[in-house]
Amino acid sequence: MKRLENRVAIITGGADGLGRAGSIKFAQEGATVIIWDMNETKGNEAAAEINNLGGKAEFVKVNTANFAEVEAATQQAFDKYGKIDILINNAGITRDASIKKMTSDMWQQVIDVNLTGVFNCAKCVSNFMVEAKYGRIINTSSVVALYGNFGQTNYVATKAGVIGMTKTLARELGRKGVTVNAVAPGFIATEMVKKMPENVIKAMEEKIPLARLGVPDDIANAYLFLASEEASYVNGAVLSVDGGITI
């Protein structure tokens, strides 16, 4: 039996990058995947790829920073499938600049998506999970939340906030059958990272004890573990998937 057989999973930011890898992995393991994203082209492509491979997926355009949109999309998912078992809060953006150059708009945009968006999704979806007395919420933090990063005051603040939110929700929801955990990815070879200069990538690799960048499947596998029954007693944890860079 597949590890997520008959489960219904919402994956935010599932159209590209880590979210897309997670969407494909979950579908391969038997889950029905609902991709929430703002990119209609890539979202529909990801869902089509999964369905063509024999999985089950659909794309819904959702701005997770907008509570009303999240609330409506959550109700739509429940009405269609009768349950929501898994929520992966993967959606995130960057607007990098030093504090001197960072504008209030750059700050707020990242807060709205990376932190408020996680709150919106967790609040709406957890209501149905609590009613079912079962659920898995997995929030995507970052290795930079643990030690900071130059030019990312906004991003680091949100990802550190996600860790605090994860631990609080784990306390609140654990007794109701819902586990809440976080994954903290390190440097992952997404399409965006691959476009960086070779010397920059090499410098990143030299800092990592495993001497390589991660791949999106490394994060998808962490999502899968925390969403599976194998992690039924894991609650409030932050799983670093970074090749040991924080050692």
C-alpha cells in the first residue's frame, strides 16, 4: 500500500520548485493533490503532469495572503472531497535587500505571503482537521531562520516566525489529532539557484559538510515522512534538510 493512499493534500506554492516536487511525490504515494498557487500556467502544467502519470491532482488559483480566498478554496476542497488530511504550507517569496535599501513594501509583501499566508491556511484547514480528529500540517521554514542571512531581514523574520507558529500550533492542535511540524531546507538546486554564477554555487557547496546542494526531492521526501503514519508521534519538530550546514 502506498504511504498516502486515500489522503487529500493541499500544497501551497505547488506549481514550481519544492512545491511541485512535493506534489508529484505525494501523488505517487497515492494522495489526491490540490495545488494552490498564483501561477496558472505552471499550476495547470503540474496538475496535468501528475494526472498523465496516473496520479490525481487539480490546480486552484489561490492567493494565500488573502484570507477570503483561502477560506473559499478550503471550503471548495472539503465540499468536493469530504475531507482534508494534509496541508503543506510551502508558498513563499523573497524581496531581498539590506535593511538600508529594503522598503516597507518589500517588507510587507514577504510578511503577507510567508507568514500571514501560513496563518490563513492553517486557520482555515485546521478547522476541518479538528472536526475529523486527524491532520498533518507541515510548514516550510528555512535554514536561514536558524542563523540569519545578509540582505534577508524580511524573509528570515518570516521563516523564524513560521517556526514559532509551528510549535504553538503543535501545542494547540496535537490533542485534537493534528500534528504540526516544519521543514527547514538548506541550499536546494532549484531552477532559480541553478541560474546563479558557478563560483557562487561552488562557494555554497564548500560550506556544506555533504559537499553538494540538495535537490527538490530531498525536501519532498521530508514532507512525505512528516505527512505519513511513520511520523504519527512527531509533533512540533523542525526538520533541517540542509546537508549539515548548520552544524
